[in-house]
Amino acid sequence: MILSAESQKTIDSYLAALRKQLRPLRPDDANDIVEEIHAHIVDKIGGDNSSGVTTDGDVGSTLAALGTPEELAARYRTDELLKRAQSTRSPFVSLFSLARWATLSLIGMIAFILSMAGYTVGTLLLIAGMLKLIYPNNGGIWFDPKPGSPPVNLLHILRGGMVDGSAGFSFGSGNNWTHPGHEVFRHGLAPFSLALGVLLIFLTFRLGTWCIRKFWRPSALRQA
Amino acid sequence: MKETAIPAIDTSEKFEVQLRKGSLELAILAVLWDRRLYGLEILRELESKSDLIVVEGTVYPLLNRLRALSLVESEWVESDSGHPRKYYRLTAAGRQRALEMTRIWTRFSSRMNHLLAHLDEETELISAMEARKGAV
């Protein structure tokens, strides 16, 4: 098989672009993938050509069948990311993977939203517990029931002033503050808030990992 | 109540895509059943022996994934063509998975064929009538 300088250049730049796109992967894995794709291109061009002379058109159609380097790398990257998420112990890797998955499927989006909610509430419980330990009188969580409003929307986590009575999570600062409702975690229950926060983050992490293991299908299957 | 018509072609295409999606993994495990093959050979086998239209850029990431799941293993082998090729072969877990999937597939397709038998006759009848009309 004879490759023209132009064809060789096209292949080289395709592989260089692919290698660049595969940077988030481990170098050995990226090398392995690039080598395999290189072998595929050479075999495909050689196999499709009985004349032994390769045209730019042969190279173009072979590369087109693989997709752009970005598309091809994205399939490997997503698979690698979600594969890593199945065995990771980091909530950040898990959440990042779920965010990527959320762009690809409805189940991914639901898992991501649930995880975001779990991590947010867990983190707020941790913050509230810590504030309670540091500022026993004006740090913590309060319900601020207002007529006609569901209580779940009326959580306040505060340290000091600035309560405008609006619904939702609130943070504040200042000295002249009186809490707007009744307190959820009183002084002795700060450790409970901390423990609940840690537990919720842990369960959310396990839920995200379980969703990935249970429902995620490799990108190659989705795009076939 | 007003009914919304779904374009028949769109629905048929989606149905076909879903069928192919579900069978690609099994097809790859099947072609690797009794021998080791490299990527392009797998593609050629799928093209010649199945009705699957496989996009080349999707098979390699899938092989990578199957390897990560320990269903296949790979090795680089020097070839006469002057460059090494990455060969894939089934692992014991891959064989197990292929058998399980085949069992499910066979049971499912057998029941579906039974269910669709009378529709098949209808389809043949309609085709014959259309052919006759065309001839006239």
C-alpha cells in the first residue's frame, strides 16, 4: 500500500487530534486507543484497495466512518468516566460523571438531579451542625412556618440577622438577630445534624454509583 | 378526541434502531465465540453475517468497554502487514454472558415469532396483491 504525503498527513493530524481529545484518560489507555485506531485505518485502507495505491478519497471515507476525533474520543471518555465512577470513592468524581451522563439520557438527568438534591441538603445539614457548635445561640436550622406555605420550603440556616421572612434556605450574618420560627436542632442535637449530613451525603453517593451500575449503557450501544 | 398521527417511517426506524442497539453486544460476543479477531475483522463479520449496520466509530469504544467488564481480553499481535493488531477473545465471563444473552434472545424471538405468525401471512398476502397490481 502506498500512501501519498497528503494522505499520511491527514491520518497523522486525525490521530494527533484524537490523542489530544483523550488527554483526560490515563496515558497508557490513550496510547492503546490511538494505536488501535491507527491499525484500523491502515488495515481498512489497505483492505479496500486492490490496486495498492491509496487515494485521498479512501483516507477521507475511512476517517469519516470513524467520526470526528472529538466524537470518537467523547465515546471513550464518557465510558471511561462512568467506568471510573463505578469504583470511585470520591463524591466529586461521582457527581461530575453524573453531570456528564445527565447530558446523554433522561435516567442520567434524574440521577443527577436526585444527587444534587441529596448533596445539597447533606452539605447544609453539615454546615448547620458546625454553626450550631460554634454559635450555639444563633446558628442552626429553624422552621419558619407561614400560613399556606409547605414547611419544607421554610428552612432557615442562619448565623445572625437579615431574616426577611421569605421562604427557602437562608444564610445571614450580624449580631441583632432573632430567629424566625422554632428550632429543629437544639444545642444537644448538633452532632445529630452532622451525622445526618454525613449519612445523607454517603447515601447520595451510593445512590449515584448504583444508578450508574444499574442503568448506564456504553455509548457505543446507544449510538449503534 | 383528536388523534395525532405518528409518521410510520419514523416509528419503524426507531424500532429498528432499538433492536440493533440491544443486539450489538450479543453479536460481538457471538463472532468472538470460537476464535480471536481484531477490530476490522469483527466489523467485517458483523456486516457479512448479521443485519447490523455497524458504525465503525462505535465498535471500538464498545470493545474497550467489554474489555473493562472482563467479558473480552485483548493482546497486541505482530502481523504480516507490518503493524501490530489488537486481537480480542472471549473470557470465561464473556462466554457465560453470551450464553445467557442467547438463551434470552432465543426464548424471546421464539415467542414473538409465534405471536407474529398470522401477521407474517397477512404481510405476504399484501405483498402478493401489490405485486399483482403492479404487473397489471
